[in-house]
Amino acid sequence: MTRTSARASGRRLEPRMLTGAQIVLECLTRERVSHVFGYPGGAILPVYDVMPAYPIHHVLARHEQGAVHMADGFARAGGGVGVAMATSGPGATNMVTGIATAMMDSSPLVCITGQVSSSLIGSDAFQETDITGVTLPITKHNYLVTEADEIAPALREAFYIARSGRPGPVLVDITKDAQQGSCSFDWEAAEPKPPGYRPDHRPRAAEVRHALDLINGSARPVILLGHGVILGEAENLVKAFAERTTIPVAMTLLGIGAFPGSHPLNLGMMGLHGEAWVNEAVQQADLLIALGMRFDDRVTGKLAEFAPGARKIHVEIDPAEVNKNVPVDVGLIGDVRDVLEALLPGVTPNDHAAWLAHIDGLRGHATARSIQGFDDDGHLYAAHAIHDLWQATRGRALVVTDVGQHQMWEAQYYRHESTRSLITSGGLGPMGFAVPAAIGAKLARPDADVWAIVGDGGFQMTMAELGTMVQEGVKVNIAIINNGCLGMVRQLQEFFYGARYHATPLVNPDFVTLASAYGIRGIRVTERAGVAAAVAAAAAHDGPVLLDIRVESGDAVYPMVAAGAGLDQMIRRPAQEATR
Amino acid sequence: MSSTFVVYVEDKPGVLNRVASLFRRRAFNIESLTVGHTDTPGVSRMTIVVGTDRDGARKVEAHLYKLVNVLRVDDVTSTPAVFRDLAMIKVQASAETRSHIMQLVDVYRARIVDVAPDSLMVEVTGTEDKIDSLLDVLRPYGVLEAVRTGRVAMARGAARTPRVRPASAALRGPMPRIPREPAASGPVQLTA
């Protein structure tokens, strides 16, 4: 038999009889899934039982939340769909935080859960939870599958929905009897065809013309760049657009990396903890071009006072986001890449020299108050540690941050040059994200120098995943920005609750000793000079390294938009003299 | 103020829950919701009355379109449409009052659908106003029980139920748009 005819006869083998569990893995294999992050249990065991026969690597997490964050980090680093798996009941409910994280940040995930047998549904059986009901508001879509022959159509549709349009998590809950039952498997027949789902929008020509009129006629324009640019792989087009029009670029937290940090048109992060000059530029603009961002309350400040003099163009793939928070003049609904391709031929070059010079003037005022200009006074500040980590990794690390003060300092002081080099949770903000997401990121990009930057509070929420890291032999370096307290909450107490520090001080374990219990090398850093040396040691070490960086406890993230205030009314860092 | 939507959805388990959950999640108040089959197999039709203004109505429509099982959303609030509510009202009726009640029922073009020694059951269809009014005039006789379906709506003219199309055709079909004012001359403004 020739190869051709063998392949032809291979095709004729379909449909063939398989168990539901085999169909799950057959579908994952055909969706080119290389890694599944999960935790086994009774109701998903039929799938686990047949998994070794397929070319899929299972990563055993220590908690299902960790498994979903790993899949999320895997998706964000590699650009594919992340897959997480868990059993029914507690396995499924433990996934909830991870799923909500992916939903808020538009991360493409397929979460597969086992469910009790269909005959037991509704009987409050052991480990039965209505997980499709629980996850209804935090998934893009979900499925309860009770028959083996429904598995392939549901899974194919789940992958299609997760990755198309505005990406998001999709959960497929499969009963144990559906996994154990048999049916004929026909991949072609299971082609996804959800009749009401239309993810591909294109802007209308009239809207494109109107947008071009605004762009070409503006004197003080600013581009607001968000996660959609990364998800839409439009980084090069954004760069071309900004350079041709000479429009400065501000970004949301999740937009960081989509535009080179050292580019002359890069302003940096806007929003609650954005640099003051960036927010001032946004507030003074006469045109905002929002690309793949959703005017989250963290970036607008008080809505009524947001960019009062600016016309607004919103380029967004999700029609429901346009005019949701901020009324706009033109909504261009579509993939950022398609929209920019439509806009680019029509933009006229413009040097905007006066406007750029004006923004530079705003910058000078803020630079004087930057902590990076402060003299070394013997204290180790987190902002200095992260700045030095940036230099020591030559700005080339893939950084995964947790949630809190360190996350903002990272966004301010680690300058990212390339896309998908910062992975962080912007929407939901779950502490405990960094360590598992970093594991997923490293598995997606084995050549990347992956650093998890995490607070001492958030680290302890998912530090059990150190076990996963060791078991999988994943080389992720961890920098704990250890200030001995829940810093961001403490900061809120300091500014808005009369400095009553209730329930924010932490009694921590010795993280270096803890690391050694896992066979991980731990290094304690207590002075500024130690940061670069520790990073160098981490780079030279084969396995994972954990840095316990003991930083000033009472420091706060500056600048900060005052509660309920406009974007340009910021609380500024006191000058260095005042801190002494 | 209220907005009325006609929503076509796939006839699958849990779809009503998805729609209702959306309104709860986005803090929109459902004033009435009716569901039923259509003439097309696999397609159900909802009439939803929501307490929201035009701006809110646009958000509702856009969010409904994000539900995978939603096929089409028509905001019929200000389009020519027929609105109907159906009510059944059980009212006390003695030998003396019975004929009075029957006269009132005639005036409202309602029908008596059940007669018992001490009561009558009245069936009435019409706008909510008309039914409210009939309830008001029957109340002095003693309303024992009343049930209303909530508003159903249908746009006038030739628009029809969407078919459940295969994906390939659906992808070629017209794209759902952000809800907006009818096209006016000049630049497109998305805000009211």
C-alpha cells in the first residue's frame, strides 16, 4: 500500500467507535493541545485513564485554581488556547477564580470538568455541583454534556468560541457516563456551527472615513493601547500607525509590551497608578484613539471628568464594549488588526511637534519626583529592586506579576520592549496568579527567561505550586517583593482609613528555607547592591531560584489617582527630603 | 421608561437561564418576560420588557448578542408593533352582580370562559392598559384570582423568524451591529 492510499484509507476509518473519554483526548490532540493543566478525581478519571495513549503532557497542579492560572499563563505567553481539567464538585469550584480571571482579561481557555453520571444529576450526589450554573456569568459560554456523541461537537465548538472574536474561557462539563459511553467519532461532522455566534465584525466604510477625518484633523491626539492589540497580533500595525501619524502612545496595564517601551512615542502606562504626565496628556488631548481597550475604571478615573476635551475613536472587537463606560464619537467594531489595515492608507503624516514638546514638558515635572532619582539611603525600596531586576535581566525577561503594589511598580519600572513579555491579571486581580501563571508561561515558551514577581501575601496564596514547578522541572525564577504586609491594602488604609493598619501585617515563613524544602535555591536580598548579584546567580542556576527581597514596609505606590477623582488629580510621591 | 425586545434564541436547555442571568448580572430590571415556540423548529421567541432608557436598551441589545445561543434581537420599543397581554380573572359573582359583570366583560370585548355558582372566570387580551382598566372595574365585585402572561410583541410588516442556519452561511450573513440610531446624514454618531 502506498502512503497516499494508506492516508486515504485512514480517512475512511472514520467514523470509528470510541469511548467518550477517548473522544475528549482525540479532540484535544486534533486541536493541537500539547499541555493539559489539571487535577484528577473520580468524575474525570475515565479521561485520565486513557490520557497516556495520547501525545498530551499532563501537568499536575497542586490546586485547581493553580491549574487554570497555568493554562491562562500558557495561553497568554504562547498565543494558543490553554486547557485545564478537573473533577466534579470541589475540583470544578476551585477553578472558579481562574476562570473569572480569564474572563475579565479575555484569555482563551477551555476548561474541562467531570460531572457525576447523568442519572445522578439533581440528586445532590457526592461531589455534584452545578458548575455550568456557577460559571454562567464568568465564562464566554459553557456546556453540560451528558451523552458521548455530544462530546466532540461541544469540544470543537468550545475551542472555536474560546479563540475567536474576543477570546475568553469556555467550560465543558462532561458527565461520567458520557465519558464511559461509546459512540462513533467523526471529527468532520463535529465541525462547529453555532448559528447565533458571529465573532467577525468589520467597520463600516463611513465610520472609517469619519475616524480618518478626526485623526487627520487632530492637534493633540493620544493612542490608548490595550490588550486587544496583543490578542489581535496588531503590534506592528500599531507601530506603523503611530510612526506615520506621530501620535504618542499610552497604554493600559494589559497593553504593556504591545509597543516598545523605549520607543520615543511611548508614554507608558496610564490610569490609577500611571505616570502623571501620561494621565495629564490623556486629559488634555483633543482626540483619543482607543485600540483594543475597554475604558476600565482603573484607567479612566472619574468618568464625568475623563478627557473632557477629546473626541474619541474606539476600535474594539466586542460591540458591547463600545459606549459601555465612555461615550465615543466613532466606534470601529472589528479586530484591531483589520481596522488598522483599513485606517493606515488614509492617514496623513503629521509631526505633532508642538504637542509632543508639550507632553515632554509635563514629563520633566514628574521626573523630579521619581523614586529612581533618589539617592541610596540604605533602605531597599521595591521600586529600586524592580528597576535593578529590569537592568540585570536586560529588559528581556518574560515577567509574570501577581496583584498588588509590586504589580504597579513592575508596570512602572520594568520597561518591556516586546509583546507578550508581561503577563498580569488586570481585570479580576486575583492574588496568587503569578507563580502558577509563570509555570504555564514557561511551558509555552521554554526559551524565555521567565520571572514571577510576587508579593509575600500573594505568594502564599498559591505557593503550593512550587511542588508543580519541581515535579515538572520548570525553570521559573521567583522574586518575592517581601514587605511583611499586604502592601496595597495597607496603602489604602494609610490614605483613606486613617492609617489604621488592621489585618494587613503578615507573619511570614522564612521563604529561603521554604524553597529549600522543595529543593529550590533560595537567596535573601536585603540591600540594593544584592539585587543584581542575586539575578545573576539565578541566571547561572539550572533549576528554579527564589529571591526573598526584603523591601521597605511602609512604602506606597505613587502617583495615585485620588479616590473618585479625575485622572489628572494625582497624589504624588513626597520629595526625598520629606521621607527622611 | 421601558424598552421591549423580541429575542430569538436556540431552543436548548438553559437558554432562558442565560438570558435571565444576563439581566441580573448587568443590573437591568426585567418587567416581564415571555417565552414560547415559534413556527421554526429549534427556535424559541422571547418578548422581554426591561425598565431602561434608550441608552440602556442599546447595552441590553449588545450584551444579548454576546450570548452564543441568541440568534436575533429586535428592539421594538419605538417601531410599529402590536403589543398584547393576556389575563384570566376570577371574579366573585352572585345572582345580583352576575349580569353587571357580564356587561362589563362585553364592553371590554373579553370573554367568560368558566361559570361557577359564586364566580366567573374572564379571559381578556389587549394592551396592559386595557387589562389594568378591566381589573379596576372588576375589583369592587371581588377579584378572587388573576393571572397575566406579560407582554408579547410582534413588529408589523413582513419581518420573519430567523432560520437556524449552518455556521458557514451564518458567517457570510449580515453582521450584528452595535445598536444605533437609524442612519442619519452626516457623520455617524453612536451616542444619543
